[in-house]
Amino acid sequence: MTLADLVGQGKVAAVIDLQFGDTGKGKLTEMLSERFDVVARATGGNNAGHTIVHNGNEIVLHSVPCSIVHDSEGKVSIIGNGCVISPDDFVDEINALRNAGYSTDNLFVSTKANVIMPYHIARDRAHNASQKNKGIGSTGRGIGPCYADKVARRGVRVEDFLDRDALYARVAKAVRFYPDVYGDVGERKAREIAFDIVEKTERSREVLARYAAETIEKVHEFLRRGKKVLIEGAQGLLLDVEFGTYPYVTSSSPSVNGAASGVGLPARAIDFVLGVVKFPYQTRVGGGPMPTELGGARSREWCANPENNCERELREFGVEFERGPRGQVIYDRFHERINELKNSEDEFEQGVGIRLAGSEYGATTGRPRRVGWTDALAVRYAAMLNSPDAIVLTKTDVLAFAREFRVGYAYATPTERAIQRFDPSPRFLESARPIYKTYEGFERIDLLGNGEQELPDSLKLAVKELSDFVRTPIVAISVGKERDKVVCLRECRGK
């Protein structure tokens, strides 16, 4: 049985990240979509970036579900009510897809989704984008302020955005809550600002109107007709506004419950949850605690510097690269120098080597992701809250040629020598020192078509022990960006 066969047994399935995001959900969602009629994004905005490879082309999607590459085959793609939409970026994404030859005829955007306005972006960049002084380090795309206005009941929904008069009234009211952007304005000045904003939205309103629909009704109608729905998660459980490392979190709920409500379904409607875990390393973007981080404070400072990116790291650490036809940086992920870095005695350099081997740079921002060993305690916590039916491990091949790798199975704290409990509180995590189990490294592996028996013994052991610890079957390992580089495991089924 393939992974798609396994997940496709249910009528409604959800792909949920059990870490800090960036685990490769996009590839899995696109691959699994062949067994589903409808794929729906449930939460988040264009701060998410899903990279997929389709017909040899690398495509980065921000708001549109990964199933869009199968639009011409009749697959329906939905941006759900739990999402937020950046109108100009949505137009750019649609244009880029169409210019690349992809149809968007079966794409629908919920009229109940909220719209990111210029003042949301201005506030986000002014107050949340920096990681200095323990700042959150958001993407600066306006997502947080947009969700804040949604909760404060002064947000702009898609249905408001498409009605010029309603939009003007909503914006005129909202801008008075943004003195940090527009100053302390009176009613007249607020109307002038609103008029200017509305005038500049004409083109994006025209495009968005083509895709707007009552998607909640559509999803239920699809299910009544026997269609199958796959919910595409964004970000990860450890960034959940309810359950994550608050306040270093996103502004929505990337949990299975958030996935259901974000497309207008009850949680009980989801009959298969696939958890995704990057292994044996993990990454985090922005501020916030990560006990297993390689390089600690030095890593956080380096990754927070907006001048640092993939090209600078390649130059800084002596790795040759070249430019592709679109200006992209091209290099050998298993370059001898990168492998040396992975085996460095300096943990910061180890993190750089893993980051380069995994191409761990934001699909949306391009900034370097913080790197650490997989924290099994955090994975077990996320699994407890999401109850996945199965887990897929991703990017395991990145650690090829490392002499050893580690997995965190306990913490030492100022008051206890060894505990196996995860608490998302930054106060707890910032004082927790990870206790690792170390495994022997492995050579470069190509899992394509080889099967579980070809996995190195140390990796088999690590996978089995993680499965037992999390109490969830690990059913597959994904390597590389290509959709066919997934191997299903037969024996590692957990307890």
C-alpha cells in the first residue's frame, strides 16, 4: 500500500505539521491530492510558503493550495474561511501560475476569509518583523494585525472587500485604530485615507471577484456528493496561537481542530490525520525558544540578521555555487565543505552545514531558518493534541555523511536532572537543556524504490524508537523535493 492509498482511505484527511512548520507538507499534499477531489487551505496567509516540484518545475506557493497544479485535471482548490488574503500578492500568485501554464479555473476563495489591508502590513513591519529585544520576528506580511482585527470585529472579509461601499465603511472605521500608521486622525481624515485605500484596490478586487465563493457550503455539498476532501495545513502545532510557544506563535491554529474549522467542518469530520515531522533535525523561523538549537544564541542572532541568506552563507563558509537562469543560487547540497561543516566540533557550524544541505531558507522571506536536532518531547506533545493516525518523516537524507545524529528525549532543568515533559512556555523552554540519544551516522541514501530494508540500521533504530516514544506509527520517510521520493515502512508501526 502506498502512502496515498493509506491516507486516501478516508473521506476527509488533514496534513498537519507537528513541529514549527517548514517540514515539507507541500510536497506531501500535492502527492496525496491524486486520491482526493478537493484540497483546501484552512489557516494562515501568504506568510506560508509551500515548495513543490511538478513536471520538473519548482513552484513556490504562498496562499493557493498545492493541488492547483492539477486544476486542469478537475481538482478543486479552496482557500478556506480560516485564511487571510493579501489581495495584491494573490493577484501576483495567480498571474505567475497562469504564466507558467497552470489553470486556476477550479480555485475558490471563501467570502468569509479576511483580507490583509495596507495598515496591517505597515503595523506588522514596524512592530513585529524584528527579532531584536525578544521580538517575534514575523514575516512582516500583515498576517498578525489582520487576525487581530478579525477578533476585534473590525476586519474586512472578502465579501466586504468586493463591495466598494462596504469596503469604504469598514476601512474608514478601521484606520482610526492605527495611530501608529496614520497618526491620531479624526473622522474626516479617516474617510480621506479610506477613499485612497479603496481606490488602489480596484484591480485586485476585480481579480478576487472571479474566485470568491461560499466555500463552506461548497465543501459540504462536495461531501454529500461523495467527493473526498484533503485539508492542507500551514505552519506547525508549535506555532499554534493556543498551544504553541506563546507569544512566539502565528495568529491562527495550525492544529487539526483549526484545520477543520478553517474550512467550515466539524473536527469529527476528519477521519485521517497525517502528521509530518522533519527528522532527525528540525527548524524554526523568527524568535522564540528551541532548546535543541545548534549554536544557541549565536544561531538566533545570525538568523535574525536580514543581511544573511543562502548566498552569504555559501560565500562565508567557502562553498562554490553558480546562478541559474532565473538568478537562483545553485550548489551541491552534499559538497565536501558542507559535509565538513555538518561534522564540525562547533555546533553553530554544524547548524550551518545542515541548513545548507537542507536548503533551509524561507520560501517566502529567503531568511535562514534556525536549525536544531529533532525534539521528540515536542513531537509527542504535538501528537497528543492532534492525534495523528500516522506520521511521515521528511528530509532525513539531509544528514547523509554526518558521523552521528541526535534526538532529544529529555530535558534537564534548574530544578530537575531529567524530565520527559514538554511545556510550551518560553520560561520553561529557555531554561531547559536537552538530553540526547546519539546515533551512528549514515552514508548518502536514495530511498527511491529501495524499500525499508535498504535503510541504515542506525536510522531504522532511530525511527523505531521515535515511533515508540510518540506512540504513533511512522509509516513513511520522504527525501528530496520530488514527489516520488517517498518510501513506505512496513515494520515500524509503533506501540
